[in-house]
Amino acid sequence: MFGASVISNNFIGKLDDPEKVSQMSDTTTCVRAPEVSEEGYASLAASVHRASTIVFPDSAAYANRAERGADGYSYGLSGTPTTRKLQAAINELQTAEGTLLLPSGQAAIMLVFVSVLKPGDTVLVPDCAYAPVRSFCKNFLAPRGIHHRVYNPLASADEIAELFDETVRLIWVETPGSTTMEMSDVTALVAKAHASDILVGCDNTWATPLNFKPVSVGVDFVAEALTKYPGGHSDVLMGSVSVRDRDWFLSLKSMMSMMGLGVSPDDCALVLRGLETMPLRLRHSQKVALEFAQRICDQVSPDLVLHPALPNDPGHALWKRDFSGASGVFSIVIPDEKVSFVTEAIDCAKTFSIGASWGGTHSLLAPMSVAADRTFPWPGDANMILRISIGLEDPDDLWRDLQSIVDAIAS
Ligand SMILES: *Cc1c(COP(=O)(O)O)cnc(C)c1O
């Protein structure tokens, strides 16, 4: 009996034929629940469309599935309508020609590197790059014959261009830099690079597309950790690459499918939800962070506070020229002789948590030690730089924790 019903399944018509569905055996009904009407259904929430297989109306449609193109649906890995909705939102915010979603911000950066670079090529990376980028260059690219050279992000575009030679294919930019917050003159770097047929990629995680749109100044690839402000609630990991040129978009997309990379529609729905409140969250965090940074400057020394929106920050002019706002992340340089007092104050913090992945609703402290990752000595060889991410708690509660840290520095 069981065998017979399995065989009869082969003759069952399309899923949307209710009569045929009603004739099915219980076993089949368990597998193919009846279609229900979606008429009149409208929701403000992003629908979660999950799929590994995409099914086709007939054999010809299946045989010709490649004709559906980069934006069509042919296999779950390359996206469902939920994935597309998030891609479309990020793409529009970035003013790009195409956007891809990856399982993490680090994977997004990696996709650009492996798609663009071939053995014998060189990539230039800034000393202030998100640290795993450097490990990727050293431990993955170098053994495969792809070279990297580290440049000083505080150097001028002219000085950085002196590193250009015929092997340089890509220059990576992160502005402001991770933890040490150096600003880069992206416009000048793009002009220099493009004049030498070198592509430019930028990690725009700190700014988000609300505060800077690198494609608008000619950057070819913009990587972001959606894990941070877009996700916004410390519960999802995702990255995006937004591409300025459609052919490069297609090339990166094909690399992604060859590598079997994709993201979960459930995670996309979480990021779409986060995106809805991102402008408000950012505006709040920016305001509180800048107020705190200024207060710390006033109470200790402006030289110890790294925040490009502060008028006396060395990167301020570039920030003001290129960015329309700031986020809630900045750093304080801890003088070596104060490290033990500050560590004690960090450990006693009541409202801040200690952790790395910033950009969520919970405020974070991350005592960072950058010296071991750097080629150029900066800043003043400090052993600890405290990275601060301002979330959404009451600013007075947050300040009580920071006041103890400031007192520890001033002690
Ligand atoms: C967090 C971060 C990344 C990596 O993002 P993940 O999603 O955690 O892999 C990349 N770049 C910057 C600047 C980041 O802060």
C-alpha cells in the first residue's frame, strides 16, 4: 500500500490544484500541506521565504533556469525574496549597482579579495584594518602567491601611491580605522588608484551608508558588517558587499556561488527589522557618544580621545568633508601607567558590558591591544586602547561607569 501511494505521487499535478491535493493520501498531505489563500493578506513585516530548492512550472523552465539571470530565482543558495529585499535596501542606501549578502562582515571582505586577486597580484591594506583582514592576507593569500603590503593610513594619498607598481590590483581602505580611528582621504585615493587601473575597496562598517556612501566617491567595492548597526541587536552575523560596476557584481556573485556562500532568510528578516530603527539608533548613539567624548577630552586630555567628529581630532577635516554623521563608537588611549586602574574600573562597570561586536543596543567596552597587529608604531605605543560603543541605555547610567574610568586615568 505504502509503495503504491509513493508511485502515485509521480502522477500528482501541480501544488496549486486543490482538487488533486484533496485526493491525496494522508502521507502526501503531510508532505504537501494544502495551499491557502493569500488574498487580502498584507503585512508591514518582512516575510520570511525559506528555500533550498526552487521548483519550476515545467521541464523546459527547469532546463532554461539559467536564463532567469542574476536577479531571478533558481536555487535557494542564491537567495529568496527575503534575501532580495535586504539586498535591495542595502543597495539603494549604498547607491550601488548590486549588493551581495554574506555570512559575516569578514566573509564580505574576503569575497572581494578572492574575487579580485590572482597569484602574483598585490593588495595594499591599511595598518588600521580590522585585524582579521591582515591574518587573511598573511595566512591565506600569501601561501597562494598573492602578496600584500601594509600602508600607513596617516600617510597622504601621494605617499600611498608610491607603493603602486604593476602588481598592485586592489587597495583596501577602512575609514575611520578599527580602534585607532584614522581617517583616510578616500576621494584622493580613488583618483590615484583608478589612474593606475587599481581597484578600491572600503570597509564602511563604522559609518554605515547613512553617514557615508563610498560608491558615490568612486569606491568599487563597499564591505560592511551588517552584524553591527544594521542588525543592531547583537544576535545576528551578516556582511554585505555593494559593488559600483555591474560586471564586477556578477563576477563576485559567481564566486560566491562557487564557494557555496549564502545567508539564511531568517537572518535577513532580523537585519531588515534592525534596519527600520537604524537611523534613530544611530542618531541617539552619535549624540551621546560625542557628548561623552567631549567630556572625556575636557577632563583628561584631547590627545587621548580618538573620535573624528571632535573638532581637534586629526581626521576631523576629512570626516567633515565626506561624512554626514558619526556612529556611537570611539576610543580612548589609556596611558601605560594607568592600565591597571582602568582595568579595575572596566571590571566594575555596571551598565556597560565587556565585548567586541559593537553597534547593538547594549553599550560595550573593549580593552584593545593593537600594537602586535601594527606595522607602524601608533599611537605612542600604548598598550591599551579602550574602544567604547554607546548603545541605548540611559546616558546618566552610562556616564557613571565612564566617570570611574576617567577618574582612573586622572588618578
Ligand atoms: C565587526 C567588523 C567586521 C567583521 O564583521 P563580522 O560580521 O563580525 O565578521 C569587519 N570590519 C569592521 C570594521 C568591523 O567592525
